[in-house]
Amino acid sequence: MAEPGQSRGAAGGEAQAELERLRQRIDEIDAALLERLNERARVVQQVGRLKQSGGAPVYSAAREQEIVDRLTHSNPGPFPSAALAAVFREIVSGTRSLERVLRVAYLGPEGTFSHLAAVEQFGRSADLRAHRSIGDVFAAVERGRADLGVVPIENTTDGVVTQAYDLLPEFEGTLCGELQTRVSLSLLSRSGRLDDVRRVVSHPQPLAQCRGWLDRHLPDAERIEAASTAVAAQLAAEDASLGAIGSRLAGESYGLVSVEAEIEDRRDNSTRFLLIGRQVSEPSGNDLTSAVFTLRKDESGALHRLLEPFARCGVNLVSLQLRPIKDKPWEYLFFLDLEGHQAEPRVAEALEAAGRVANSHRVLGSFPRAARRRD
């Protein structure tokens, strides 16, 4: 009879042998995945040549959303669907770069939530270019220095981004997509230790959004306002006593360690971004259309007549925003978001009828609705 120590040794040896066998199997699967990835890349190269000959755009929001949605919905598990979406966005990003590297402008500096949204949507293989203002992002796309721009338009806590709305009517391009990302805030520092944090720095909005957590955990720490969460991270990288509130990407960008993640007081805090470009998006079957109208202020019932065609044609209005017209006191731009693509007959009919009522109007673009992703 074997001694107890001998039995444990034999069992340990069998477990080690099984572990090695499983690791070898994983290596074989990884090699097969690499082979299929390169096969996919070769097909994408063929697609790229056809696009170039036909003048088709490198990026199609509808097509890329369809790829991720189809794979996510057909995923039997156990691989998590959230991770599957992230993996395939990087695969699509890498193979898309074989056609041509996509140039994407965003509101910088590096590490902002606009940067995070751009990385989530276009992956690390895109040429992501930081700009100092939302106006600079619009200008980069208009002048051909960027293929697409990522522009914040609305936040669940702070409401609409007025500067973006004010720039849309004169933009010489089109809306071609939307993104939604959860604003998940972390306290970041050089050491990652709460006891080292004497002062907290961030943009005023994140400071307000984390007030409850700061009151409980750092009640005596001075709170300092910065121009952005990325600037706050830059400052914290230079001072060990500073804690910066920002995104995980800001921490990665500036070499900071997370003291605590998800310190925001509201877990539903999200930002919606628009993609601006020069190529009209094809219908995806789940689209939004944005349009802007002006009305004669002296016409009674004009707003009712503007909105009536959408109800008559069965087109659901998602939002209505008003912005004052520059140099015209008490006159307004009416921004409408509605379900459907402008190429759909019922949507086209409603837009045409509303346009006849309006003093002026313009369709800003139709684009696939975003799948909401968490940070």
C-alpha cells in the first residue's frame, strides 16, 4: 500500500500533466485563431481593393455594427458577450487598417472620455487625433484632415452640449453614427494609495458627480478644478499628493494607478457622442435621423404644424431641442431626432411635409443607433 505522501505526490503529478495537456490545447487553438485572423485579413484586403475601385468609404457604421450585433446575438457562451464585442472591434480595427488607416478627430487631450469613446468604437489601429475644441473637430473633418470626428452631444447628468448643437447647422458634412459610453470615474494617483492623496483634481463636472464619495472617503482633501480629466491626470502624474478623477484610459495614458474605481454617485451617468463625416450612412434597420428647422415666430400654431406630419406618417420623435439663432433674439433652431432612416418612404414623406411648413430646414444625417456599452 502506498504511503499517504506518495498518493498526494502521484495525484499532484497527474494534475500537472493534465494542466500541461490543456495548455498545449490552448496553444493549438490560439494558432488556429491566428491562421483564421490572417485569412480574414486577406479577404479584407480584397474588399479594400474593390472599395478603392468603386470609391466606397473605408468605414461603414452600419456594417461594423451589424458584425458585432450578429456575433453577440449568436454567441452560445461561455465566452462573455461583452468581451466578444470588444475583441471583434479590435479585429475589425486591425483589418480595416489594411484598407487604409482611419483618421479620427476627437476632443482632447489624450485620456478624455471623447478619447475613450473613440478607442471603444475604432480600436487601437485607428489614427486617433486629439483637438483642443469641439469646433476644431468639426473643422478637421470639413477640411479633410480627418475622416471622422467624435463629438459629445448629450450627458444623462448634465444635459446637452450646447457648443456641439450650435456648430451642427453650418457643418459641411453629415452625421454618420452615434456612440454611447458610460462615464465611469476612477480616483487615480501615482501610488494608488488613498492615504497619499491630499488634494483631488478634475474637471468641475466629475468633481460634482463624485461629491458623495469624496465626502465619505476624502472629506478634508482640497478639491481643485482643471480644464479636463486628462489635464487632471497630467497634473497628478507630476505630484504624488494629487489624486485625479478621470477615466481608466486617462490612468493608462499618464502612468497612474487606480486608487478606487467607479466612484461616481450615479451609476447611470452616460454620454452620447455623434460621429461626423462626409459619407452618408446606409440604412441599417435600426437608425436615427437628425434634422434642424426654423419657424416664422409670428405664425400661430407653426410648431404644431411642423410636428404633425411625423405623427401622421407614424414616425416616432425621440427628442426635440431648441437653440437660439445667433443675432436673432427670441428666434430658435428646432433640432429633431426621429426613428428611421431618411431613405425610408414614411420618414422621407414626413420630412418633406415638415419642410414645407418650416421657414428653413436641413437633414443633418441618418445613422445606426448605438448599442450602449459600459466602461
